[in-house]
Amino acid sequence: MSVTEHKLIPLRRTDGPSDTLGRPMRDLRISVMDRCNFRCPYCMPQQTFQDGYRFLKSTERLAFDEIVRLARLSASLGVRKLRITGGEPLLRPNLSDLIGDLSTLPGINDIALTTNGVLLAKYATELKAAGLSRITVSLDSLDPKVFAKMSGGFSGVVEVLGGIEAAQRAGLSPIKVNVVVQRGVNDHTVLPLIAHFRGTGVIVRFIEYMDVGNRNEWRADLVVPSRDLAATIHQRWPIVPRERGYRGAVAERYVFNDGQGEIGFISSVTQPFCQDCSRARLSSDGNLYTCLFATVGTDLRGPLRTGASDAELLELLGGIWRRRSDRYSEVREQTICAGRKVEMFHIGG
């Protein structure tokens, strides 16, 4: 059945199911590509993801019509926000076609994309024209040597900054810059990065280094607590807190006293926010995960390709969410993972 035919089947918008902790499903993060043009040590370390690593074949990834169908069904269960991720999503050919189809779905009021920004200048205008609402760029440092260390030996600061400028010209707003902060690696470059973006309208958000996946050699002593980072920034440029944008927002928001913009802190390690998490994650090979730190997902590609009806897929999606009980970050210190956690490049950040 084609995408168009699926769209003709009426679906009633509902508030959707809640999980075992009373959390609704409001956000769906969709990985469209497992490959990336960087090898960031906290995500795809070079020693593991070398030339011989087997990534998915194109036929193993969800096709655009399959993604659109699942997004449409998810919207009928309460999803309002979509985020396109990777890997690096801009490596997926014709991505703007997918954005265009997703932008027509009833109930979806926000479509965002997370990218490393290297290819953004090339695609920003067409992504905006297709219906992309806003963009987040991962940029861990403006120092070329530190950038290269955190990207797995790749350059690209100039290209990333050019991509951000192109996104601004295209009207993608707000633009957010995500910075994963690691002690002794890039924490000394935080203030220069803020200085670059203050007053530009770009929102910089600092992310505590997390134990995502199995390969990033995470240690607690490499985490820079957000409260410490905020104190350092406050000494240089006084900041005051503001309200979170909505229930389920992950970032603590602050504004500069002098009116030169906003920054944020995502503190999954020291200040977990599991109780408000409303995110489901769809991997590029069609598995649905209910936590960034999940050990297992549920295959949706199989049912999609063996003729499951909308009603059957809705029952499957709703059941997955109703059984959800994840709160990994809240119980991190008491939990010993029984299985291998899904890698971040499969499901985005």
C-alpha cells in the first residue's frame, strides 16, 4: 500500500497511552541513517567503526514511506514532535522529501533535525522549504585541535559554522548547538564557544557526558556536573534561570542578565529527568526503543513488510508504550545492565 493510500485511512487523534509511570508519548526521534562522517569517541569510536565495519544495507533501513506511516500512526497516539537523527541524517539521500511528507501529517506540530553540521550549508534552504521547523547542531569545541580530538580526527569547524550561518539565513529557528562536555578534554573551551554565539540568537546547550552504548569507555570522573559549569559561566556572564519550555523538556534554561541570549544544561547524570521523559526512538532498521539506554527494542520493520494493518501496528505501538517502565538515569548507580545497551548512532541522542 502506498503512502498516499495510508493517508486516506482516517485516524482519530487521542491523548494516547501512558506508560507504567504515567508518562505520555509526545516525541518520536527517528534515525534515518546509521552511518556518520565523524567518529566521535563518545558515540562511534574510530577503533571500533573502521572501514571494515558492517553498516546497514539500504534495503535494511526503513524506507521513507515506512517512516511516514509509523509517524502518522504515532501521531494518532499522541506524538506531536518529530526529530530526525542518525548517525548523520544529512547522509541520507533526498532527506528533504521525507521532511516534506512528515510535515503534512495531522497532529505533528514540530519537526526538528540533529546534525553535525558539516553538510548543513548545502541543504539548509531545501530543508526549510520542505517543512523543517528547527535544527540542532552538535559542536563540541571551536578549537580545531579539540574539535578534531572529539570528532575522531576530522576537521570541520569552518564547515559547521558555515552550516549554522546558512541555517540562520534559511530561517530555521531556533538554532541550538549541543556540546558534550568531558573533563580534561573540552571543558576549557566552553567559555570561548559561548562568547562566539552570545548575541547571535543561537542557543548553546551543554550536555553531561553520558554512558550511552557500550564502547565509549565512560567514567563518572569525566563528567562535568552542569551545576559546576553553570557556576563557571555565571562568574563570566551572570545568568538567571527561566522556566522549562514544556513538560518533558530535557534542558534547564538560563538567560544572560545582559540580554545576550539563552543557554541550557542537559544533566542526565547528575539531575535525571526520567519522570518527565515522553520520548520514543525509532532506529534506522525499524526497531522502537523506549529509552536512550535501552538494551532491547521492538521490531517494527518486520510487521511493516509482512502486511500488518494500521490497527495491528497501532496495537503494537500502544502496547510497547503502555508496558514502558524505563528510568535508567534515576537508577544508574543501582543498576547493572543485564544486556548490551543500544549504541547511540542507531537511535540518535
